[in-house]
Amino acid sequence: GSTFGGNPVAAAAGNALLAVLTAPGFLPEVKKKSHLLIRTLQRLKNKHPRLVREVRGLGLLVGIELSGNAQQAVAHALAHGLLINNPTGQVIRILPPYTVTDEEIELFAEKFDAALARCEKGA
């Protein structure tokens, strides 16, 4: 064997993934969730215009550009039960799994909204 050589388990996992990705309705559902996530984050941008500069993304990979350093928003998000990647700079990256539910997107938005509100208060 070798470190990068193929094996039956990896091949079976690859086949299983392809079966899920090509299943009827799977990718349209991911697209619907992507639109919901971006629309929801756009509403937060409109609600917090001094803090949120831009929401951008493709599919479920979304960046939220904040004015100033994003570390404070990450800390406040953690206080509200959200574990967000530790950014270096102004952009927070959101990358939920394909299996994310509409309810989970809304719950994320509620908690992130509360974190942004704390940032605006300077808390």
C-alpha cells in the first residue's frame, strides 16, 4: 500500500458521495438554502449598516465583511452560542453543511444578530 494510493473504502465513500450529489432534487435544495442564507444575512446588513459592509458568496460559502476587525463579533457570537471561525481581518466566513435546515439558518441569524447588536453597543 501507499499513503495516497486508492483503496476500496475510499472508492465506496466517493461513490456514495456522488450518489447523493446527483440525486434528483439535492442540488436545487442546496441552491434554495443558499438563497435563504444570503437573503437572511442581507437583512442583517440592512439592520446593521454601520457594522456590516457586504455579504457575498457562492452557494453555501458566504463571507460577511465587517467594518473594522471581526474579532469582537466573533467573541460576541461565541457568547451567544455560535462558534465562528477565527478570522484575520474583516471577513467572517460562513460555510454550513449541505444538510443545514431552514430553521438552523434562522437560528444562526438570530444569534448573529444579537452578537452584532452587542458590537454596536460597544459591549
